[in-house]
Amino acid sequence: MSEKSAKKAPYIVPIGPTHPALKEPVMFNFEMEGEVIKDVDFAPGQTHRGIEWMGMRRNPIQIVHLTDRICGICGVSHTFAFARAVEQIAGIEVPERGDYIRTILAEFERIQSHLLWAGVAAHELGFDSLLHLTWRVREQSMDVIENLTGNRVNYGIVQVGGVRRDIVPEQHKIIEDCLSTYEGLLSKLVTLFLEDRSIHMRCRDTGVLSKEDALGLCTVGPTARASGVNVDLRQDYPYAAYGDLDITAILPDQHMGETRGDVYDRIVVRLLEVGQSCGIIRQCLDQMPSGPVTAEAKLAKLLAICKKAQGEAIGRVEAPRGECFHYVRMDGKEAPANWKVKASSYSNLMSWIPMLRGEQIADIPIIVASIDPCLSCTDRVAVIRGRSRSVLTKEDLHRLSVEKTRRIQS
Amino acid sequence: MKPTKAFNRSLWAFHMNSGSCNGCEIEIVAAITPRYDPERFGIKLVGSPKHADLLLVTGPVVGKMKDRLVRVYEQMPDPKVVMCVGTCGISGGVFYDSYNLAGPVDQVVPVDVYVVGCPPRPEAIIHGVVTALAKLERIEGGEH
Ligand code: SF4
């Protein structure tokens, strides 16, 4: 830790890596001047499990259960991207119905993930009733996912070659019910989030990421779209059933008339995407062809096909947080010779730096949460000022954030 | 479960991610939201191990998190119970052959309650918490 304890020198605030909520621990180092963040650096990789290394010792059919567990929220996306890479290498053609079911699941995942995020964002602002509201309505999508896949989290439904379960006509009703509830609720959520005065005050012009920075740092997904970058794999490089569907990327200026690239715009994009996902699932249900859901239901045969495969391929899908990228190389053995995963949050992390510079310490939780890395990784904060050291906990940081909301309200 | 004499306060839990996939975290958070609402009974997640009676550990304990897990455990006041949530913390689960595991959890800190599942359902987690509460009461009542 740099000890620049000369009179006015900035002091360093390390945050993390342990935190009591959600995703990976990340270690932050903030350089502060008073309340203002001068500079920030961070060290991810605290929960490195060596997934790719393990994958290179297993066969593709086993790996899909590992990819489910790269991230508990993006269970479909990683498996989907991995399966697409392997299918290209092995020349497996996924039946159309399988593609549609994958699309439906991917969109349900997006719905639950965005609602989860909205709740976390509300919590960071000190708006806990909204957290509980969004998490309560989120449970309905979890029920549908459980009904379709058998699991609430880590669905284990996508397999190389297709999916492992069909959607039967009786299930259409619960999907329909869920969609119409959400479509009815959405305008309420949009009003609650976007017209609330304190949310507006805390999020407007906070954590701004300019379009240039968004492009320069290769951000993806809602984080990039909120800064006005028109990227969405579902629109740009359609895969699965997306080619048949009508999709355009959601950008904040469609709703707000302008793009500022702040936290508020990120809320706008994610909320509107919930509505978009409902529409996509509707279209899928209407257009879904009949037929098999997987190219090869017998796992032993599937494994034999994979074992013979040689070559390399990439699989890309638009996960809730942006592009999820898998590179696989197979050389005729059971296990892949090479496997590389680039998750969407990985691409977005660097955008924290321009977002956080110049903001206040109380804005850290909401800005860090705004790119949806699934976390508020702020368990222990040690403030080092000169020689003396005081320790802030995640609660202190949260309290600072809530106090700021109160302050600007009064 | 019937509260005994030793029941003298609500149960506060601290959650520690030791390298999990996030699935268990989501279910823990889902378990405290309105559908299940254990806060009715005073069971809640707190932000500091120093306030907690119960430690919820998820994940298989990756190398970097080992010392931190021990430190968090040591910071908790006695009497305390530890609950391991999720298969990967119990046995390594899908990560069993990783080169970066210091776990499973019970090799690092003593575990009182195991909740299986990958991830366990919120109901299972709540059941685990109730079991942990019973154990805490037994400890407070002088038994072990
Ligand atoms: S038990 Fe399963 S769901 Fe839970 S953290 Fe481990 S791998 Fe993820």
C-alpha cells in the first residue's frame, strides 16, 4: 500500500475482497481526496477455481455441468456458448425446436437476472421496500424456470446438441401467466424506478461512462448500450432462434430521448429489456416448430461424436450482462485440447475506472453495482489516513450511501 | 421447533463466499425475501461477522480465501455455529479436482450443519438455519 502520507496527499481506501452479498470477491484500492475518488484500481480473481483447467480433463458432456456453475446467474448462457462451440466443431446440427427452447430459457434467465439486479440496485440506494418488491416478483420467473428445467438455479438443461427437456403444451399456460404478470407489472416498476425523486437524484449523472470510453474499453451488454453503443449479439450476429425473431437493441434514447451513460440509463436499459424478453418469449411460443429437441438423445452416442471431433470454434451468446464468449479446440480426444472462457462481466470491469473517478465515496456501492457484476463487494474497508487506520465495514459503506440519499432528499 | 429457555435472542447470520459459483448466494438471498421472509423471526443477514451467531459458508474454499475464512470465523463471538451451504463446500462438488482448492469447508473451519444441493432450495436453507438454531440453543444451554 503506498504510504503517501504527506500533508494533502490522497489516502488509500482498500475495499474487499470478502463481501457478504452475491458474486466474486474483488479487491478495490481507492485513492481518495476528501470524499472524492481520485483514482481506483482493482484486483479480480479472488475466487479462481481453475474451471478451464478442470474442463480440459473432462469430456464435453460432463463439462456442460461445469459451465452451468461458472456463474449461478448465467447458467444458460455459459453452457449455451460452450455447446455452440462444440456443436460447430463436431458438425452437430441442433434441431429447430431445441434452438427455440434454448432461446426461451435464455430470455427467462435475462428476466430473472435483470430483476435481481434491479433489487440489488434499490438496496444500494437504501430503498429496501423496492428490493423486496422486485425480489418477490422475481420468484414467479424462478417458478417458471423450475417448471421448465427442474431446477431454480444451475438448470442443467442445455446439452451439446440441444436441450434435455421439451416444453409440453400444458406448460404454455404458466409461461403465459408469468409473461402477462410481468407485462402488467413493468409499467409499475418503470414508474417506481424512473420517476422516484431520490433514485433520480442519486443516479442521474452519477457514474458516467462516455460512449468513447465504452467503445475503448470494449464494454458489452447493457453497460455498453446504456452509453449509447448499439451492440447486441442477438441483433448483430443472431444465433439459435434469434434470426427468426424481431429484435433491436434497447438504447436509452428510445425511452428518455437522450443518452447520458449514467447509472440511471443503465436502469432504463435493463428494465426495458425485461419487457423485450417477454416479447421474445411470446414470439418463440407462437412460432415454435414441432420436432425433436436434441440432435442426439443418447449420451454415449453423443460422446462418440464429440470424441471424433477435430478443430476449433467459438461460441458467443448475449448473456444478461453482455457477450459471453467460449473458445474450444478439440483434437480427437475425449477432453477439449483448449478451452477459454471470457465472461461478460470480465469485459465490463474496466469501465469501473472512468465511472468511479471523480465520484464520492457514498456513490461507490451503486456505481459498482451498476454494471451488474452481481455484487457489492464491500465487506471490509480500511481507511488509511497517514498512519492511523480506521476500518469501515460493508455496513458502513451502505450506511454512507443511505445517508446520502436522505441528505439530498431533505 | 419449540424455543427453549436458552432462546434469548434472534439469530443473525453472516454470509461468506469462499469461491462459490454464486448459485448458493442467490438462493440465500432469495430465502430472505418476502416469499419466505425469515426476518419475521428475527433471522437476518448482517454485514459483519462480529455481529453474527451463524456463519453461512458457500463455495469450495479456493486458495486465496482460506485465510480469510479462518479470520472471519475467528472474529465471530462465541457461541457460534457454522453452516456449510451447497455441495461444493461439502465435498468440492463439480470442482473436486481443481488445483486451487484448500477446502472443503470442514477442513478449514469446524462445520455444524451441512445443507446439500447444488444449490439447495431456499426451503432447505431455512431448514438448515432452524437446525443451526437448535444447535446454538443446545450450546447455550450447556450441552454439546
Ligand atoms: S453448491 Fe453448486 S450452486 Fe452452490 S456454490 Fe457450489 S457449485 Fe454453486
